Amino acid sequence: MLYTIVPSETIFEDEDEQKPRKHRTLVMNGVQLVVEEADDDQYQVVQLISSNPHDFLDEQYQPGKMIRVGPLLNS
């Protein structure tokens, strides 16, 4: 029995279905975000890293939200 907050789909993922994910950390308007590359210039928010509770209420930083970031992440 596993007692964890991690979803069971993540723990018991099929090896065939696993694909490499490109996670990057960026700072947007003073807020640190972990994003996953979706397209060439679009990224999906995976995680918000902040100690300010108001940042978590801002819809533009919600996990799953798509953001467009041009050449800022091309390093």
C-alpha cells in the first residue's frame, strides 16, 4: 500500500508510454514557474514556486495554463 500525494498514473506509468519531458524553470513577472515545452514558443505551467499566497490565486500561473514565451527560453 502506498501513502503518497503522487497520482497513481504517475507511479504506475507504462514504460512504453513514457516520453521525455522538457521541464524548464523561468521567472515571469517576478514569479518562478516550472514549465513543460508544448510547442516551439508555447509552454504549459507545471508548477508555481512562490511564498506569496496571492500568486496562487492569479489565473495566469495556474498549472495547466498555456503561456507563450518567445526567445527567453532558447538558452
